[in-house]
Amino acid sequence: MAIGAWGENRSLEEAPYHLFGTEDYLVLESLLDLIPYFMWDAILIDDRNGIAFQFSHNEWLAVASDSNESVNAICQRLELFQLEPHPHEEYEGESPDPAG
């Protein structure tokens, strides 16, 4: 699949990631709207703030950061959308699937 509407005509196999700059804010915002709508798997890394988001087609979102304060602030914002936080658990291997 390619995202030609944003000028990207390569497949995900050819270009499995994209580096967004500040000038790409509106494109990134649009893509972030589509990810949960179509239940795509995606990883968003904000290296400036040390935060990573992992979206799953299984309808969960994982948030990781070196800072507990950052994770708590994000969880508070997500509660505005009536998303239920789950306690962090240490795991190895693939990402946890809350459905079990």
C-alpha cells in the first residue's frame, strides 16, 4: 500500500518508515487520524521528547517513555477520550495483547 495522496508512492515494503519534519505536521496529523480508523499497526517515535507510541490493529495503544511523568500526562489526556489505561507490565518478546 502506498500513500499517494501525500506524495509517497513507494510501498511499505520499499519504505517501511517515514521521518516527519516540523513542516509535515498536517500530514502527520492526518495519518494519525487514519491509523485507528483503519486499525493499522504503527509506531510513532518522538525522539525530541523521548516518547514512543505503538498502535495495534487489536485496538490497543502502548506508550513508552524514559519519564513516568510523561507517560502519566499522556494517560491523563487519553482518559478524555474514554480510553482505559492498563497498568504497565514487564514483558519479553512481542507486544502484549490485552485481549489475551
